[in-house]
Amino acid sequence: MAAGIVQQHPLYMYTYLLEKGKITQDMISLLDKWRHTGFNVFSGPHILPRNEKSMENSARYLIRASFSLERMTYHREIGQVEYQSKE
């Protein structure tokens, strides 16, 4: 549910972050120009400190690379980077 709220009302999240001093008005203006702002909220069950397996899974997710450097090739002659997907 929280993800839906932020997706439908990004201004709510911007205002919250602005009030907490985590973001500036200039950053909000920049984010508003982007098609995808990158905001995403997890609305699943809470992870309690005693739930070590869930904490470990969350930590693994946070530190994993978002893409593989082995699948990237830099073509210096044309100044482009190529990424090979799994499929």
C-alpha cells in the first residue's frame, strides 16, 4: 500500500524528505523532470531484529550489484558502453 501512495503522490514523499533535511528543493525540481524518479517503498512485513534470516536476506539484497561488470563492454572508438543481458 505504501508503494502505491508514493507512486501516486510523489509530492508527499518529497515534502517529507524536504522537512527532514534529506533533500533540497533543487533536487525535487530535478526529480520532477525525470520519467522514473527511482523512489520505491517496501510495504511488506516488518523485519524484526530477532529474525536473522530476514535480516540477512535484506542485507544481501542491499549489497548486491545492480548489474554485472562482466557483462559490460566499453567501445572506446565510439564512446559507448554495451551491456549483455542474460537472455
